[in-house]
Amino acid sequence: MKKALITGITGQDGAYLAELLLEKGYEVHGIKRRSSLFNTQRIDHLYEDPHEKNVRFKLHFGDLSDSTNIIRIIQEVQPDEIYNLGAMSHVRVSFDEPEYTAQVDGIGTLRILEAVRLLGLTEKTRIYQASTSELYGGVQGHAQSELTPFYPRSPYAVAKLYGYWITVNYREAYNMYACNGILFNHESPLRGETFVTRKITRAVARIGLGLQDKVFLGNIDSLRDWGHAKDYVEAMWLILQQEKPEDFVIATGVTTTIRDFVKMAFAEIGVELAFQGEGVEEKAFVVSASNPDFPIEIGKEVLAIDERYFRPTEVDLLLGDPTKAMTKLNWKPKYDLAGLVKDMMSADIDLFRRDQLLAEEGHLVLNYFE
Ligand code: NDP
Ligand code: GDR
């Protein structure tokens, strides 16, 4: 039985990847940070009682900022594959926590590679590094591929640039099977609540149910190439199953503005919007509402801009060219953007209908953070 170790197992991708690897028959080990609450909601359905025999899902306390802990866990697990997904992954927050981001997203990657080398596991253990389209940052005007030069535009992207190159360097210097997946934005019902797609689908569901008035966003002109996380974890696994270690771009090849994502999300509850004004003055109003389950007043203002969400340096356009992955890995996404929006909206409508019921029965205080 193959053993996989996943850092960032409590995150969006970690949860989907763990599920996929368990389905494929792996023994799955995950590194989980100590927190004051359990913070395992995304993987609770995978939990197995450690007192039972033949348990295939195991969690270890750890942190990418602690080499001693990383070395000990890798020594104990002796993994065939490591997926380094752990990171301070929020671009806007990286401007507030630049040093921590460098420690975890940059040096954290080195800690994994060096642990494998020091433990003499270079022949046995294959390593996947969660690289990102944010590496391209300021490179604009054409689809971004494995050959496009990098121009990171945030402390997050600069830290990930180090992670990218140290992975390439260890592959070349020590002949390790270590690869970068350069993944473009991927989303799902498990997406963190402060990333823009999930912020939108949560807000639209709540506005539709009468639980919230409007949503405040930052730059709605930027363009993103969005895929579904379920499709993207499949690509991570494929990248580690090749004969030779290589880096791959994973993307859909379609790019869309945040504004259009908002329109698509509202369309899921039968609401059509009109946008008026420019820059920080832009607002969106309801033009029609056709679904009686979501009776929103015509003319209601449902979106406004808040400069708090602007970034000191923005990435205006991301558009990936996944040709290499589609030909060499035979990878093809199952979801398009419409399918992704549908999946996220349906999950958030269910979630807030439940909240609404619990609140009506007095079991829940409705208090939403943005
Ligand atoms: P999430 O933010 O959902 O998950 C990040 C995970 O990393 C969480 O499990 C988090 O733990 C963990 N983590 C954070 N800091 C540390 C630390 N110091 N030590 C150990 N673990 C830590 O991210 P995603 O699942 O969306 O992304 C997975 C990876 O892929 C990340 O590296 C991200 O940067 C990268 N990526 C993501 C893309 C996307 O569109 N989703 C695109 C390209 C790259 P906790 O739950 O305790 O916070
Ligand atoms: P991104 O994702 O920065 O691309 O990084 P995010 O969803 O945070 O932003 C996408 C775009 O939306 C604009 N935006 C807002 N963003 C947020 N979070 N909140 C808002 O209110 C808002 N309004 C507008 C942003 O300015 C940006 O242009 C994600 C992360 O998963 C990274 O870890 C990953 O590496 C990249 O995707 C690829």
C-alpha cells in the first residue's frame, strides 16, 4: 500500500486530495496545525478511529515553520509521496504578514525537501509542490504556460517563487522526483470564505434568503481562470505518476471578470443585475427576480465597492495554457465555470437554509464575518 503525506490537509485542496488518495487505496497521513478549536470540518467525514485496526487516515500535529517536526513526521511515515499544500494562501493577507508568509510558503518548502534529503529518502519519496499562477503576476497580455517568465506581485507570490525554484534546484542537484504544479485559481464549496468566489456565493445565497443586504467587494475588474478543486487535485496526483519529474500548468484556458462571476452567481437564484457607476462608486442593483424562493425587491442595491479589499499591487489578468497537462498527463477538467458556480451556489443555499432554520428555533446567532 502506498503512503502519502499531505501538508495543508485541513484546507480546501488537502481535503479533496485526501479523499481521492483514499479512494485510490493509499494510506493517507496529514499534517494539521494545533489550533484552539478542532478545525477539521473539511475532513471530518474521512476520520477513522485510531484505536481500530487497519486505519488508513492518520493526522499528525505539525507546522511548516518547524523543521524538527517536519523531519520527525517524514521519518515516522516514510512516505512514497509528499504533497506540500500547506501555506498562508491569502494574497491580500500576505501584505499584512509578509515575513510569516515567507517562512511558511518559501522556507517551509525547503524544510520538506531538505528533510527528505537528510533522511536518505531521495530515491523513495516523490514531492509535489503547490506552485501558483500568482508567480506570473505582472506578466500580462497572453496565456501563461510553463515557458512564461515569472513576475510575482505580492509577498505571497514572492515566497511561492522561492518554493518553485528550490523545488527545481533540489530536483536538479540531488536527482529528486520533485515537481511543481503551477495551478491557476480553483474553487469549490470547500473554498475558504474570504476568497472572492466563495465570498460571493455565500453572500448571494444569504441575500436571496433575506439574511444579508449587500456584499462589499474590492477590484471587480480583475480576470481569473477558475477551475474546480476536484479536477485540480486529480492533476496533482497525475503529476507524481509520470516517469520523469516535470512541472505543469493546470488551468482551464478561460478567463472571466469578478463582475461576471457575480452576475452568474445571482443568475443561480433567478436575479438579474445592472451595474452603474465607476471605480469605487460602482454599485449593482436588482433588475429582475424570477424565482419565488428568493423574492428580492426590484431596484435593491446588492453590491458596493470597499477600498479595504484593494491590494497594494494587483494581478489584473490570469489565463493559463494547460496544453502540456492535457497532452502529457491526459488531464481534462470535468467542470466548466457554469458548473462550478452551480455547485458552489447550491451548497451555500443549503448551508444558509440550515442556518435560517436553526436561528428560527433559537439554536444559532446569525453573525457573519466578511
Ligand atoms: P487553504 O488556505 O484552503 O489551505 C491551506 C492549508 O495550509 C490549511 O490546511 C492550513 O491549515 C495549512 N497551513 C497554513 N499555514 C500552515 C503552517 N504554518 N504549517 C502547516 N500548515 C499550514 O488553501 P488551498 O487548499 O486553496 O490551497 C492549497 C495550496 O495550493 C496552498 O499552498 C496554496 O497556496 C496553493 N494554491 C492554491 C490555489 C487555489 O486556487 N486554491 C491555486 C494555486 C496554488 P489551517 O486549516 O490550520 O489554516
Ligand atoms: P487570488 O484569489 O488572489 O487570485 O489568489 P482571491 O479570490 O483572493 O482574489 C481574486 C481576485 O478578486 C479580487 N477581489 C477580491 N478578492 C477577495 N479575496 N475579496 C474581495 O472582496 C475581493 N474583491 C475583489 C482580488 O483583488 C483578486 O483580483 C488565489 C489563492 O487561492 C492563492 O493561494 C492562489 O495561489 C491563487 O488564487 C492562484
